[in-house]
Amino acid sequence: MRKASPDGLPINQKTPGDDQTMRYREFGKEKTETILLLHGGGLGWWNYRDEAELLQSAYHVILPTLDGHAESDRPFSTIEDNASEIISFIDEQLGGSVLLIGGLSLGAQILLEMMSQRADICRYALVESAAVHPSGITHALIRPALESSYGLIRSRSFAKIQFSSLHIRKELFEEYYRDTGKIRKEDMIAFLKANTAYSLKASVSDTSAKTLIIVGDRENREIQQSAKTISKAIRDSRIMVMPGLYHGEFSINQPERYVQTVTELLEE
């Protein structure tokens, strides 16, 4: 894997009195075709940094920071609001549509919501590890679980245990630890509850995007069943099952393979 270069250039700098703007990182800004990649819940734009650096020679790559996460001044409200905000950004900055949007987990749910709200928001979509079947029991347990454990997230030893359970490559620990500690408790509760309550909108079937749905064969049954539901809803779609991979491992741990998959999708 190539060594990471300095942080991507932020598109939108804060201006006096403006503390409610979604943040974006930009790579390959001189290129005309744009790819947006939406990170997973509890992570950050660095989820896709290596992919952005690999793609920037051929594409304009933009990495948003989702609401309620480190670097964001916006509290997390809903998946629908995040989707609308990014669509507005695409309208204002990118001519109303882009070449490809990819997303992981919470980011994949936001992508699906964007496709539901705007049928032609992208020509290609890469949906990784998205849950679209609400889980009432998990949803109800999130607040009490976070109320009792939130104080531990700034503990380095606790963070290492959590990090290990997520199957993220070791060199990303410092960024994970830094950014997790910056997430406010109410934001963490909000996006985890949204993640467990999201259901696929019927309007997603109107999308014109050619869609690749990624799922690891070691992911839980909910994610695997969700992949089938998404595929049935989107006409021009297919599922790619990744052998030996847990939730989110594809984009987080295999950036070169991810970029190869994007390239192959765009060449179809």
C-alpha cells in the first residue's frame, strides 16, 4: 500500500458566523469526472483516504464528513437530512450529478437515500454493507448502552478493544481513537439509532444508477439479507459477495482492491 500523503484540501472553509456547513475533503480537483465516497458511522473521511489518493490521478474525488462526526460542526439529525445536504452540495458545486457515489454502512444508507430522493444523482453507485431492515430491539438498547459506556471511549485501552472488534487495519488506530473521542454522546446515539431504524424507500427503484452491492460473507445475516432487498429494488444492480470479509473490511482494509472494483464498474 502506498504511503498516505497530506490531508486532502478542504473545499469549504468556515466563514465568520457559519458553523453549520458540512465539511468536504477534495482530491484531484482539476479532473472533470467526480466520485463521492461516504464514510461509515463512527469513522471519518480517512475511511476512504487511500482510495482517494489512488483515484485522484484520473478523477475528482470528494470525501464528505458526515454530520455528528469529528470535524463536523453540525449535529447528526437524520439520514434523510444528510442525504439532502449532500444533494444540495452536488447541485451547487457539481452541476447536479456526479459519476459515482460509494458508501459504507451509515454512508451506504445515506447513498441509498440520495438515490431515493434524486433518481439521477449519480451514474454509478457502490453500496457496501448497508442495513435496510429496521431492528427494533437494537434500536431500543442503543441509548442505555451508550449512557453507561460513553465515558470509556476516551480510554485508550477500551478503544483498542473496540477497534479490534471492528477488524480495521492497525495503522488506522490513531485516527480512529482521535476521532471517536471527538464524537458527542448525543450524536453517537443519534446516528446509531438512525442506522438501526433505516428502511429502504420505494422510490429507490426509480434510480438510473448502475449499482454494485458489496457484502462480506462474514457479515451478519441482517446485512446479507439487506443486500438481497436492495438488489430486488434496484433494477440495474448486482451483488458481489467478498469471501472472508467482515463488516466494512473491503473499503477500510483493501483500498487497492476497492479502486480496482470501481474501475471495473465504470468500464462495464
